[in-house]
Amino acid sequence: MTARVALVTGGTGGIGTAICRHLAQLGHKVATNYRDEAKAKAWQDAQRKEGFEFALARGDVADPAAAEAMVREVEKQLGPIEILVNNAGITRDTTFHKMNALQWQEVIATNLGSCFNVTRPVIDGMRERKWGRIVQISSINGQKGQYGQANYAAAKAGMHGFTISLAQENAKFGITVNTVSPGYVGTDMVMAVPEDVRAKIVAQIPIGRLGEPDEIAYAVGFFANEQARWITGANLAINGGQYMGW
Ligand code: NDP
């Protein structure tokens, strides 16, 4: 298997860490971004203790200039980016009639704006080299909507619109673009939800439990694989059977 350079945004988070590790186990050189240097170094040290080496580049994915600088820094450290995983994301949950403009804008800028901000400085090189893998980490709630998440669901549904347009534009350049839509995974984001609400969520999952970060990472490795070259514009739902639509 060809070793590639991968950038995973939000790699220090629950799902992101699993994606970084899985891509490294597949033999790729992996970088992620950070905003808080001390937190990122602690994460990097913890990964080293477990035998993983990851490059770090400062970058806020919601900010176009910062995202471009982050991409250039990764290229400087590891070389041209061949696999891009747009994974960084946040929630600012509240029902729409209580939502303020900041809660809307932050979620759209971080979850959807980031797809432009990070992919734009990466795409030209992929097109020139005629090879690339781009994977968006969307969400079940972008597929089915969710009470209290009009901002998040709009951003996550938008990510798939982005995927299927980019897939068409870049198919002739050896670049595949796909979406992974996880259901509820037991990371900090979901463990922050009150326990009684979580129990109600689990009750809706036919497999009967929350997902594990590794189960999402596996799908990213699949899309990044050389042999996944005829799969583009796909959305892979990984949700324990909670939602079986598109
Ligand atoms: P975490 O909260 O554990 O991690 C989020 C990561 O994104 C962190 O590394 C965080 O970095 C980074 N991040 C957030 N905002 C920015 C920003 N502006 N610039 C750069 N990095 C940023 O989340 P998960 O691992 O649970 O989620 C990962 C992705 O999966 C998200 O897109 C989420 O929406 C999606 N998802 C998660 C599900 C779940 O059940 N957990 C279900 C469906 C989808 P920092 O430490 O600097 O904040």
C-alpha cells in the first residue's frame, strides 16, 4: 500500500484521534490541527506513549486565512496533502426560536465553512497530482434533522451537498470525495448530553449501544484506500441502524 500524507482536522477529539490512529496504522503520515498549543502537545505526548507520531499545525478551521496557513504548515512538515478528512466540528444546541445569530454562525462556520476553508488550499495540488481522497465527517442529524439542532443539522446536511458537487468536479482528476455520517458515538460531545437523554437515544438504536470512534475511523480508512477509487459522492451512514435513509 502506498503511504500517503493525511490531514485530519479536529484530530485531537474523540473521533478524530481514532481516525488519526487508524490512518497511521494503515501506514500513512498523519497531521492534525490545534488551537491550544499546551492541549495539543499533551495530546501528542499521550499518542507517542502509545506508539503514534502525529504532526501538528496551528489552525482554526473556521477562519479561511488560518486554515490556509495550517495547510501550508502541514505541507512543510510532511509534504503535499493526499488525504483530507474534514472532521472538526462543534455543537451549539438550542431550539431555533431561542437560537442567537452567534450560535448559528459558529456552527455553520466551523462545521461547513471549514470544508471550504481547508479543502480550497488542498484541492489544486490534488488536481495537479491526479490523486486525492477527501472525506467529510457529517452526522446522522444532517440526514434526519434533530430537535434543538437546526444550526448543526443545516451544516451537516450542507457537508454532503459539498461532497457530491466536489465529487463531480474532481472525478476526472483521480480525486474521490465522500461523506461519513456517524450516529451517536460515545465521545465527549455525546457524553456531555444528560444521561437520561442519552438513554433515550440508545433506546432508538437497533444495535442497542452508542458507537465507538474506531467504528467511524474504519470507514475513513476504507474511503482513503487505493481500491476505493470508484467510490465517489457516497454517503456512508454508520449509526447502529438508527437511521436507514439516504
Ligand atoms: P470532539 O468534540 O471530541 O472533537 C472535536 C474536534 O474538533 C476537537 O479536536 C476540536 O479541537 C476541533 N475543533 C472544533 N472547532 C474547531 C475549530 N474552529 N478549528 C479547529 N479545530 C476545531 O468531537 P467528536 O470527535 O465527537 O466529533 C468529531 C466530528 O464528528 C464532528 O464533526 C462531529 O460533528 C461529528 N459527529 C460526532 C458524533 C458523535 O456522536 N460524537 C456523531 C455524528 C457526527 P479543540 O480541542 O481545539 O476544541
